[in-house]
Amino acid sequence: MQMASKKRKSSDSRPLDQNDNRRFQSEEAWNRYIDNILDRRILPERNVKLYHSEFDEFKVELERRNLHKCLANLQERSIDVPVVKEFYANFYSPANQAPKCARIRGHLIRIDADNLNEFLQTPVLLEEGESLPTYSRFCRLRSDPREMEASLCIPGKGFILNMEGQPWKLLRKDLTTLAQTWSVFSYSNLAHTSLISDLNTDRARSVYGLITRMDMNIGGLISRQMTMMAQSNSSRLGFPALITSLCRSRGVGSDALTSYENLRLVIDLAYIIRNC
């Protein structure tokens, strides 16, 4: 029996009804939603549930940075998938000049560094006489791989070299428990990726900055990540709980909240013992 073929509607045949106009700020955003965003998967954040005396080396620094308030304290039914996908469709820029704001269901959502830092309560701390936080200045310098190895790896382990003899990556199994825990948190909550495995040099640098207590522009980091995801054609859509929370704070109604397996995605003592 011959199977009926699926024909994809052209953009001209897709009506923009009143509901579409309310949810999408342009025809380009609607087309982006239908052609690309709708079928992309969500990459949810991870909760952190550590109690007094449970891995304080990680917990204390998480709290010092204020990351425990909004980025690691997710509530059940904290993700509105339709709102998240509408956000990424409206945040997309066809000219590859993504804006730092998007209008979601009639409400303006600003995703620039300053607004994100204010919402997350993660102010940028600057040393006297400096215009950039410590980590930003560190990234402008040539990193010493031996220093990073000493902080991130178990004794005797270090970078795997590439064919040119340059540092390439750190194997996950060679990382200390603290470095593995920060890498998992970073992958899920700061610089999203579904590949929670080895650390390339850029990832190693960011985990090194977290472990050595370098002050960072967290809002700027997340803003850049959201922009790259909006412009990408294939990556998973990260920060869904943060986007939902941010939209709700600006008056966007949530009508399809889901836990989205948040209970499974928890960094607690049992997870650290089992995986790190």
C-alpha cells in the first residue's frame, strides 16, 4: 500500500490569526517557530539540594555567588514549554543580530546582562580601579594549563593534547569531585549543553574560574548563551525555568506548566557520590 506523503506547507499558506499575532511579534518569528523552534527539545536546568555539612566546598561557593536563589532553586511545575519556545522564536534575528529583548504575549522581556543580573540577584563585582570582573580579565590572558590542572584534576592527571601538542581537553574521569560537580552545574544552569562529559579548554577555563572564586558577569554569560541558542538551528533550548520565571515576573500568563523531570535533574549528595 502506498503511503501518503507529507507535504510541508509553504510560509505563504500559514495564516497568522489573532492568536498568532499576539504571540509572535512578526511573521519572521512565526515562521521561525513553525520551521525550527517547535520541534526542538528543551534542556532543563538542575536543582541543587544540599543541606548543612553536605559538600560545603561546593554549597558555600554556590551561595556566595547567589546562584542558589534563582538558578538552582527550581519549583515543581516551573517550566512553561510553549512560552519558552515562543521566547526563542521572538528572540531570533534573521540578520544574525539578535536583540537583547523580545515581546512575549504583549510583554517586553529584556535579556541584556544588566536586567538578568538584577533579576538573578547576581551583581557584577569589580575590584578597585578595574572595569571588568576578574574572570573576564582572566579570559583575555593566556591561561596556564598547569595551574588549571592543579585545581581541576586528581594528582597525576591533566590535559589531553591535540595533534599540535596543545591542551585539548580534560577527561571527566580525571577531574576532582568538586570540578565534576561544578561542570555539571555549569552545563545545566550557566552554559547549557546536553553533552555532560569531558571539558574542552573553554569549559575548563570556566570551571576553573568558578572553583578559584573569580567574580563573573553571570547575566552576561547567560545572555550570550540565550542569544546563541536562538540563532542556532539545532541546539536544545536551554534555561526554560529561568525564562518561564522571568516571563511570569513581567506578567506573562503561564497555562501549560510542567515539572519537566525536575525531580530527576537534581544535584544532591546522592548524585555527587554516584556520578562525581
